Amino acid sequence: MKSHYKIIGRIEKISFTEFNINDVDAKIDTGAYRNALHCSEIKLADGKLHVTILDHPNHPENITMVFNDFKTVKIRSSNGFLQRRYLIKTKVKFGKKIYHTSFSLVNREKMKYSVLLGREFLKNHFLINVNFKYLIDENWRIIKEW
């Protein structure tokens, strides 16, 4: 019986197709429910959300985006406090597939990785082998044997 789950490592590459941003390191985080994307300068003006994304030491370019479609959600952060965050929907390329998913926007400048992939995205699709990083390429070939 063949499993439909793809085996991924604890860190994988992800591309944001709508932002024209490719090959960003994403931490696979089964402790997080939602995906998170590093942003700074998050401003609401004229009913639109203005953000600078991925201005992180690992991604030094500043990319400014404006979102018309967003919502506010309550998220319990890793330190246990409840936060209000903006949530956007976008498309990402992960392996050879395009996924429609959402990301909460948060300042992660003190964190090693600017992108987290949480359980909501991972469920029903992936199994995680925490012994490795970068187990897949865009053709879902196993890069490292385990």
C-alpha cells in the first residue's frame, strides 16, 4: 500500500509565487497551528494592509506589499501570550506543487527562520523526518537517503 504522504525534513525550501520570492528556508513547526511569515512595518491605511516582508538577516531585501484581502486572528505565540495578527492568503510552491494557504504576519527578526510552516498546512500531506533538512526538491525526489 503506497502512502500519499510526502516525507520532508525539519527545514525545507518554499517559494511565494505571488510575491516572486523563491527558495526561502522554512522551518517545519508541528508545535504551531498556523503558518507564519516575517514582516515589519505592518500598517493599516485606507482599509489596506501595508507590510514589508522578509526583511530578515537571511533575506536582506525589503519587499513591500499591499493587501486588500486580509483578516485579523487571535494567535497564542510561543511565549504563551495571546496576540492579534493579520492573516493573509497566498499561493506557495512547495516541492512541485502549488498550495493555497494562509500566513499570519509577525515580526520574527530575532528568530533564525523567517517562515514557519504549521500543522494546518502540513496535515494530510506530509510526514516530517527531523533528522534531516532539505529532503525534497521540486520533483519530490529524495535528496538525502535516510
